[in-house]
Amino acid sequence: MLSRTRAAAPNSRIFTRSLLRLYSQAPLRVPITLPNGFTYEQPTGLFINGEFVASKQKKTFDVINPSNEEKITTVYKAMEDDVDEAVAAAKKAFETKWSIVEPEVRAKALFNLADLVEKHQETLAAIESMDNGKSLFCARGDVALVSKYLRSCGGWADKIYGNVIDTGKNHFTYSIKEPLGVCGQIIPWNFPLLMWSWKIGPALATGNTVVLKPAETTPLSTLFASQLCQEAGIPAGVVNILPGSGRVVGERLSAHPDVKKIAFTGSTATGRHIMKVAADTVKKVTLELGGKSPNIVFADADLDKAVKNIAFGIFYNSGEVCCAGSRIYIQDTVYEEVLQKLKDYTESLKVGDPFDEEVFQGAQTSDKQLHKILDYVDVAKSEGARLVTGGARHGSKGYFVKPTVFADVKEDMRIVKEEVFGPIVTVSKFSTVDEVIAMANDSQYGLAAGIHTNDINKAVDVSKRVKAGTVWINTYNNFHQNVPFGGFGQSGIGREMGEAALSNYTQTKSVRIAIDKPIR
Ligand code: TAP
């Protein structure tokens, strides 16, 4: 009797502790009132196999609003064991459902998803502004491209064609494109929802399943959007979302033997590291990395239009854009004139509360990013760059930075060489086409370039000679769902959007049939 009582005591303590843990665990959905007064329900669990669940180890992290530095909510944090579970769910969904359904089923589901994004566009844009800090103006632009791109992917889903290859009368030979399997996708914090669509769209269209890790700073829009996948008719396990840290979740995804491909967007340093980790299991890797893109203004350009484009090229999305035109080159004969116009235009841009409809530039996404940018202001000053405007924090609450222009820079300065990822631009002077091409191409990166001129011959000539994956002429940061985007040099491997994105998610199988009695 006594021994039985003794034996029962620890068990009941364990039971009580388990109950306590169960009831003290964070909720899987919370009501959130957005800064515009609208209330919605935010999923806060990991999205695995079609359900929001707590992480196995019950770890959580806080999500901060960068505009007021206050906590928005708490989200579950995935660890290695959660990755393993999500990958197993994605593998099963790949083998038993998504890779074997009729292609038009995948098409319909992606069309539905695009429609649902459109239906919830204002909520999604508001979530993105609150979580990332970007102005509503920018967030609405993101969401519009998300629905267009998902619809475009739906259009591709039943048009993944192979080839018939003429190898002579003794064989019938063809090749087909097959999906890869489970794809690990790691996205950054500057365009969370847009990167979600650029990653899941082509993967799903071609029959793959995904485990996607949003950045720890910005998990809310992707969690909200994942429930739309269910509603769109995408089966459980096809899309799995794991908020968590890069060093745990990202690392495990990159190393996992059942993950056949890693698609990553983020810094060049992390991209390099992921490639090394993924090498052990010979994964296919696509990378969309950093940049230090040149934006060139020739004297014959429409200067007022050019100034708007170069300002948009750097200050859009608070400068947190991989292809930001962060190095401006102005032809010497109009240098001072354009610089003055750029100063005036920059000072006219409204910075502040992302929910203010007049605001162009919202907050930087994190405290870390704010301080990185302010450090670069000090670097530029110490290197001798001339501060034309900005160069300081905007206000004292929230991670706001004044749009900043540094002129008269030298090409070997750190501020000209290194990616800042904020609203800071450098301005240099050039006199000839050859000179500006040499300056523009003097970079390890090659993501984008801008050319402003009214001379079509010059525009085409420069666009051919500049080393960049995208060249914008008399425009900038101008995306379209059918136009491939990606980098030369250390700006990346592979292309997103357009038909090019599909090749990141398929592999070619060749089939040769021997013909016994060739028909003449
Ligand atoms: P990254 O480290 O590149 O973060 C991007 C994504 O990679 C995040 O989801 C991150 O996760 C994840 N990650 C981090 N370490 C990883 C690892 N060892 N294995 C797998 N995934 C990993 O960028 P950051 O530290 O946030 O920002 C630093 C700088 O990178 C920025 O200042 C900017 O210059 C550049 N950046 C560039 C881009 C683009 S689009 N080119 C985007 C973001 C940042 P967690 O952060 O959640 O841990």
C-alpha cells in the first residue's frame, strides 16, 4: 500500500506538470487589432500537415512592431524535431497527393489561392505593414504582385511540357520534366509575403511540396496566408510553414536528407553558408542574394523623371530591397542640377507611420537593421563622403531613418562597395559611357541596373555592357510576374518569376524506347 502511494506520487506530479504545460502553453490563434482599427485572427502556431500546432518543445518568440517597438504577439518557434515532422508530412504529401494529381488540379488550387489573396488583400497588406514596418503603399504593391504571380503559376501548372527527341528509326525517345520532391525554402524579412509567393508558386505548380521558413522578425503574413492554402484546396502537408531561427530551422532544412532542394533569399554570406551545408546531400540550390546596384543618369535624360526614378529606386520599401539602386551615377554636365533635384525630392518624401496614407517610407524592420544603417552613416562620414540630406534617425520611437544621400563619394569607399540595405544612396560623377560602365561593373554583385536616357542607342548599348540580371531603362524597381528576376555574380544563382522560375523546381527524365520493327 505504502509502496503504491510512493509510486503514485511522482506520476501525479508528472501528470500535473503536463497539465500545467498544456494549459500554460501559448494559444494557436490570437485576435489582433491592426493599427487601422480592424481586428483579425492571427495564427501563431507552426503550420504542419494542414494544422497549426505548438512546437514540440513549446518554445516561443515575440514579434515586434518596428513602428512603435511594442510586442504584437507571441509565435511558436520551430526546432529541429519540428523540421523533421514537417519534412515527413511534406514527403508523404508529395508521394501520395501533390505529385500525382492531374496538373489542372494544381492549376485550379493556385488560381483559388490567388483569388483568396485578392479577397484578403487589405488585411494582408495591413499585417505586412504592422510586422515589417513598410508603408501601406508598399505593402499593397507587394500583395497585388503576390496574387498576380500565384495566378501566373496556376497558368503554368498544366503546361510543363517535355520534348520528343529524334534519335533515328530504331528508337522512340522523349524527355519529361518531373518535380524534385520536398523543397526547403528560406525567406527574408524585407518582402515576407512576396517571397512566400515567389517560392511556393513555382514549386507547387510543378508538383513539389514545401517546408518554408519565414524570417524570425516577420512571420505573421506567411502564417496568415498558409490558412488560405487550405481554403484554396491545397491538400494538407503540401505547404508547411515553420517560424524559427535560421541557425536551427534553416540549418536543419539545408542539411535534411529528405529535402531535395533549397531555395533561399537573403544575404550573400548566409547564401554561401547554405550552399556549403547543402553540398553534403547534393541538394539543388537556388539563391537570390544581395546587391549594390548602379543607377545611371545621362545628361540627355528627362531629368525630373529620372530623379523620381532614382529616388524610388533607393527609398522604396525603406531601402530594404535587394536590387535597390544604391549607387547613383550622374553625368558631369548635369551633376549639380540633378543632385539638387534629388535633395529636394528626397526631402519631400514623407517618412513615418506606415498606416498614414501619405507616408512613402515606413520603419526599418528591426532594431538590428536600424543600427546597421546608422553605423553606415558614420562610416560614410568618416570616409569623407559629403552628406547632402538625411543621415540620422527619424524620431525617437520606432526604427525610422531619414532618407539619406551622400555625394562626391570615391569608388573604393565602403559605403560604395557594401550592401547597406536601408535608405542610403551614394552619388558619383562620370563623364563618358566607358567610364560609367567600368564604375557600374566594379562590384562583386550583379542584381540590377538602371539607365536613364532619351537616346535609345545608348540605352541598348549600356544595357548590354552592364553586368546585371535585370536592367531597367527609364524606370526602376519595376517588376512583372512574367519577367525573370535574379542575379549575376555573387547576387545569386537561378531566376524567380516567369517561365525561368519553373526550371528551379523540375528535373529532366529521358526515356528511350527500342523499336523492334522500325516503321519506314
Ligand atoms: P540573412 O541571415 O541572410 O537572413 C535571411 C534568412 O536566412 C532568414 O530567414 C534567416 O533566418 C535565415 N538564416 C540565417 N542564418 C541561416 C543559416 N545558417 N541557415 C539557413 N538559414 C539562415 O540576413 P539577415 O541577417 O536577416 O540580414 C543581414 C543583411 O543581409 C541585411 O542587412 C542585408 O544586407 C542582407 N539581406 C539581404 C536580403 C536580400 S533580399 N538580398 C534580405 C535580407 C537581408 P532568421 O533571421 O529568422 O534567423
